[in-house]
Amino acid sequence: MYWTIFPISLSLVSFIGTWSIYGLAVNNNHVCSLGDWSGNNFCRGNQSTDCCYAPTISSSGAKLPENSLFTATINAGSFLFLLFCIFNHAHIIEKHGCHSMLSRFAMVFGVVAAMGAFIAGNCNPRDLPLLHYLGAAISFLCVCFYTVLLTALTRKCVLTGYEKILYPLRIVSTVVQAIVTICYTILFAQDEYFYVHLSAVFEWMLSVNLELFEFTYAVEYCFFSSFMLSNLLNKREEEKPLVIQMS
């Protein structure tokens, strides 16, 4: 039962951390408020003083002192998400080994998403914009595929007995994640303030939607136990002799 704390912690660390960063950035006039659609104070061209940037998650954590909290939050969130991917895979392997291949594909997308987020969090968009936005793009794309595969696994694998409730919720969350990711990608490249601001709103929607998706796994983790991880490690050890013999 205590494993239930894990997905809740993952969601809360991301939620509290990112919105705290946004609050600090707005308070320091580093980003415009999400409710400010006028764009009167928006930084245009080479202007960087007495103005604010679009309130994306990246812009919110670009300047000091928010940058320190931004890096810490993204690093913590990436590490917890990496563990989340591995734990989910261990749970499915233990209960439904027949779907291990699909679960592995999901885990790969999840791990790559965590690595992309880690790169984005440790490369300041002001100093290393290419690496930052590349990491963010990889993370958003892989998260989209990850939610699709986990939702498919929810339909195929009975882990809790509550799948009739969880499956529709995750379908809605996955559809929202996919649609908003596409809209965000299109609008992010625009120059007009309204579209840039709208892309920032979509980015925050993606973040909150993923946190809610992760939060639903508190149900699965009621049925999770540490021996599932040890069994996963044991199976990996058993596979090594087979790989050696084949080679």
C-alpha cells in the first residue's frame, strides 16, 4: 500500500515545482501572466528590459533565481519519471508477461522522455537554446507515445480490477495529450503574441494533463510490491546466459 505514495509524489513534485517557478517568474516580471492576453509588456525583437516573455515553462525557469528551482524540479521529476517507467514495466511483467514486448516499447519511450526532460532542465534556454528545445521536443513527443502505450496496456492487462474506470479516464487524457501536443508544436513557431501566448497555455495544459495521468497510477501502485522489481532483475540475469549461447 505504501507504494501508492510514489505516483502521487511524482505528480506533486512536478506540479508544485513548476507552478512555484511560474509564480516566482511572474512576481519578478520575467514572464507575462497566463491571464495577460494583451501583449502590451511583451518583449519584442532585441528588447530584454522592462518587459516580460511568454509564460512557457522554459521561459519561467530561464532567469535567476527561478532557474535554480527549475533545474532542481526537472531533475527530480525526470528521475522519478524514470523510476515510474521501470516500476510499471516490472508490474506488467509480473502479472501479464504475455504483454512484455509492448511494455518494453512503452518503457523505452518513457526512459527517452525522461532523458529529454533532463537535457532540457540542465540546458538553460538562454545559453543553450538548441539543446534545451531539442530535449524538450524529444520529451514531449515520447511522452505522447508513452501515454498511448500505457493506455493500451490498461485495456489489455487487468492489474487492479478498476480498469473499467481507469481505461476511459486514460483514453481522455491520452487524446488530450496528443491533440494539445500537435497544437502546441504548430503555435510555438509563430511570431504573433497571441499565438505564442496560446502555445504557452497549451504547454501548461500538457504538463498538468501528464501529472493527472500519472496520478491515476496511484491505484495500480496499491497492488505493487518490491519483489516485482527483484523478479525483473532476476529475469534479466537469466537472459544473459541465453544471449551468450546465441552469440
